[in-house]
Amino acid sequence: MQKTLQQEVTLSGIGLHTGKEVKLTMKPAKENTGFVFVRTDLEGHPQVEADVNYVVATERGTTLEKLGVKITTCEHLLAALVGCDIDNAILEMDASEPPILDGSSKYFVEAIESVGVVEQNVAREYLVVKEVLTYSDPATGSEITIIPSDTYEVTTMVDFGTKVLGTQNATLKNISEFKDEISSARTFSFLHELEMLLDHGLIKGGDISNAIVYVDKDLTPETTEKLKKAFGKDNVSIRPNGILDNLNLNYPNEAARHKLLDVIGDLALAGVKIKGKVIANKPGHYVNTQFAKRLNRQWKLQKKKNVPDFDLTKEPVFDINGIMKLMPHRPPFLLIDKILELSDSHVVGLKNVTMNEPFFVGHFPKEPVMPGVLQVEALAQTGGILVLASVPDPENYSTYFIKIDKVKFKRKVIPGDTLIFKIELIEPIRRGIVHMQGYGYVGDAVAVEAELMAQVAKNKVD
């Protein structure tokens, strides 16, 4: 099920690049809201959804813009929300940039945990990766690949061609490990980059306590003075491990772990939870967000096809004998062979369409096609299982059609096809009236869909 915060929580701090004081309030949100930023400092409190299609810049952080309203450096906050298994949140800010805090996601996670996470009433949707997807940037040598996996896994590999940092990698096997393994990995920079940013006024909220600085060049007196002034320190020196002082690494591979954190935050912009293993080589915000766009397109295509992922090898909930105990229908008019899934609000059934079906004898005998009305009847019988399985004496009840609406036939069903039927309640059953939405699939395509209404009635006793 989807999740949100149990109550609101507020943090304050300084934006890394803007240097502005900012108050961030994370609030619970309704199902299917996603992550929505709200600029409380602007007239009308405009909203910017955490949507990859709003990405306008990826220099030193990911920037979103909608109708002229910007949200900058959003990745650490988004990573924390994903890492805490949250789906929906309102993120109110009185500036364009969330507080940098210590340069990681640690304090965002702690704030979320302080108020708790609550389960909601709508099932979570996933982008289930079924084939390998890759995006590469020849200019930088960056590449991201995702392969099928039952969980969301991420591996990052970084190599900046410097002796001080070397080659590092990090792996997150399950998002539940985010807090302990990734959340406290802080942002980092090389000294030559830091000098350039300072010279151009691009890092106004920095502090040695919220960014690891790898010293990849000589620390000249001129550079030392710049750093002392920028960070408000009386002295600046280099530790034996090649980083500026006043900071201890949380992990030997903290740079790789922070890159992994960035990947999770940027891929949150795809707008859906992911089931797949991400392998990122030299990731950066540009390649991350380009890959998020690809995942977003894949998700929209998956939703358009509306094809659920069914495991046909699982033990059925009901085989044909179980179905006949629940339903009065018998061959040749029993049109479902198995029930694969069953809950209080949905059911999934299966029919193997064979040449032995009696209707093929007379229905287009030279080019056999399953009659559309029988496809709708099979949908209804699957829905009947949803209803009859919920009563203690199903043999004493029957379901009868009241209404069929919005019926569409989208492809022929022929011998050799396997029809998968999915029925979901549109609203709770009231006074024996069942209102359902049904789909029938062949492979990765919808073959039939219909909105059905039926009456559950007790059988007359002889």
C-alpha cells in the first residue's frame, strides 16, 4: 500500500548554493499525490511536482522549474523520502532550495522517523523492469543500466581519475537499508571545483561540515585564504587521507555512497516506485535525470497498456474443481479454468482457449474467433468468483447481470491464446449490487474490457 508521513515535521537551515535561510515543512499527502514542492514565499503558493519533465538544469544539483517557479538541489530530500518508503508528501519551502544541513539525507530521514510513516488505502504501483534499459553519455563516459529484479537495488561506480579519490563503488541491496548504509553519505567536491564555484559566487551556504573537499591540487597560500574566508575558519589544512580538515569520513567509500544517494533522489523524479537493479557507472545529475526520463516514458507506456504482471506458474487459488464448488456453471458454459489471485476487492482468472471449444464449430469455422459476448461472460464469471468466495454458503447464491457498459474489443481471441481476466470492484458491494471493472488480456495486450454490474441473489429453494 502507499505510504505518507503520519504528521508534519519542520527543519530549517541554509541552502548550499543560494546561501539563503530556508524553512522546510514536510506534510502528509493524499494517495496518488506523489512528492509536491510548495513555495510558501511566493504569491499564491505555487506548486512544483517532483516530475523529471520539469528538470531544467543539472549543474551541481538537480533543478526543477514550472511556470517560472524553481526548486533547486532537490535530490537529497527526495532520496530521503524514497529511502523511508514514502509515496506521497507535500514539501513546503520558503525559498527555492532545501536546507543542505550536513550535505547528506541523514537529517531528513531522522525528521521523517520522528513523526512516523503511515500506510494509506490505495495500492502502490510499480515500474516492473522486464528488459534491460541503458542510457549513456559519450561526453562523460557516464552510463546507467537497469535490469530485472524483484526489489529496488542500486550499485554505483565512480572514477574521477584522481589519486586522492581513486576508484570507488557502493551497493544498496534493498531500499530498507538506505538509512544505515547510505543516508549519512555527504556531498563532496574537489578543491579545483570548489575554487571555481567560490570565484563565481555559486556556493554561498557551504561549510567544511557539510561538504567533503578532496584536495586534488596544491593548497597555495592564496587558495588557503579563499577557503578560510568562505568557511569562516581561522585555519584550513589537509588531513592525511587527502581531504580538508574539520571533517571525518563516515565511510571509506563515502563519495560512491553519496553518488548512490544522488541516483536514488534523481530517479525519484520518474514518478513511480521501481522494481529493478540499477547499475550506474560515473553517475551525475545529467545522466541520472536523462535516465529518469526514460523510466518515466517506460512507466507511461506500461500504464497505457495497463497489463498487470501475473505469475502463471504459481499455485492457483482455485483450480477447476474449486471453481465448480463455488459456481453453478458447467462445461461447455463454464468459461474460466483457474483463479490466480483473490482479495476483497479484486480477482484474477485464467482461461486456456483451445480448438476444442464448442463455439468454434459454428463461429467463423474457417477462421475461428472466440465470440465477444462469451469474453464478456467469462469476465462476469470471474467477477462472480469475487462475490461468491466471500459468502459462507456460495452454493445457495447466484450472480445475475444487471448492466454492461463501456465494452471494447481490442483484438481477436483465437485458439492457442491464454486469456487472463482481472476484475476490480469500482465501489464496495451494497445490498447485493456488485459494480466492477473488468479487463481481459492476451499476452501484453488488452483483448476486452467492460464495466459490469450484477445482482447477487439467493437461490430459490425447491
